Amino acid sequence: MADQTKILNAERQDWMGLLARAPESALMTLWDRYETHPSFEWLRSPEIGGVMVRGRAGGTGDRFNLGEMTVTRCSLMLQDGTVGHGYVQGRSKPKAEVAALIDALMQTPAAGTVHDQVIAPLKEQMEADKTGRASKAAATKVEFFTMVRGED
């Protein structure tokens, strides 16, 4: 039971992280294509705020405050009682609402359909964008070398 909970938590972290980072236009386009938009009740309507982003020197060293980032969050409950949360980068209340709806739906029997129609295509698109940026950056890579001068 505990192992199953850990797996579900890890999966939920994956889809919530994906929704938080996703470009708004891509997420909204996929959501508009989704077959049914469920009705819900707000537990916390979308609100805009800031969070402190922390970093680590060298990835493993001492922590330091990198700066603040704007986020929008909300919580809602579907008619069946399933609760969904949305935390997204930026100031988009509609994106936070859609993220919360998707989070809630991913905890219901509709999860397979939501995954196939929204999560998987969004993940593929974001990975393709990342690969494109990496190849563009690789094209500008400069190799430095030192020639040995024959002086003794």
C-alpha cells in the first residue's frame, strides 16, 4: 500500500510539474480539444502571488535565494468530490484553472483519456521544443584547443 502511494505521488508530481511549466497556448489548445469539461466548485479561486526560488551552488552545495517568481494557484472540487490543485508559473488564472481540472481528472477513472488527449501530447511537444533548443545551442558550440609551439 505504501509503495503504491509513493508511485501515485511520483506520477502526480510529474503531471503537475508538466502542467506548471507548459506554455499556456499549448495547454489551452489541448484542453479545448478534450471531449468533456466537468463542472466544479471552487475551494480556492485563482490567486496570483510570488514564491522564492532557491538554488544550490554547484547543484549540491549551499542553498541560496535566487530570486522571486510569480505563480498563480487555485484549488477546486469536482462534483464527485475529487480535489484538484493548480500551481502554474506566471499570472494566468485560466491556465491555473485548467491545471487544477486536469489534476482532479487524473485522479478519476477518466485519467487514461486525459493522459492520452492532454498529458502525453503536451509532454511530447515540450520534449520536442527542448530538443530543438538544445540542437540550436549545440550549433553555436565553439571548440577551443591549444597548439603546441615547437619552442624548447
